[in-house]
Amino acid sequence: MVAGSEIARLLVERKARTKVTAGSVRNRFPGVVTEIKRDALAATVEILAGPHRILAFVTREAVDEMGLEPGMHAVATVKATNVMLELDG
């Protein structure tokens, strides 16, 4: 787990070096990796992106190759045609 004060410091630092990208900004969530859970083949990466908590389910190999660790800056890019969640009233 990463301390809240450290997350705040990293977010302020990141905001100071904002960059323009070619991709759609609405589908990109820059943030800080707060937790990584690995098993033999897969990993769950949690990113705190502003008020959003993003969970990415990826291969463990990808996480290892990227050298992801809690506290690092990362960008979650969402590419989906449809995401719907609903609860019966």
C-alpha cells in the first residue's frame, strides 16, 4: 500500500508536467499505481486517477516486463464500445 501523502505528492508532480497526447483524452486516465496483485499467469493493477479507481486485469508477464510497482506513474487507456452496469430497483 502507498501512503496517501505520497500519492498526493506524486499527483502534484504529475500535474506540473502534463503533456499532450495523440489519443483521445477522455479514454486516458493518468494516475499512480497503488496496488498490484500477481498470481502465476495474471495480475490486477490498481491505479488512482484523480477521483477514479481503475482496475486493470493484465498478464503477469506484462506487469513484469513493464517493471510496474506501487507508486509509479501509469496511464490506463480504456477502449470499449460499450460498458453498462445496472441494478434492479
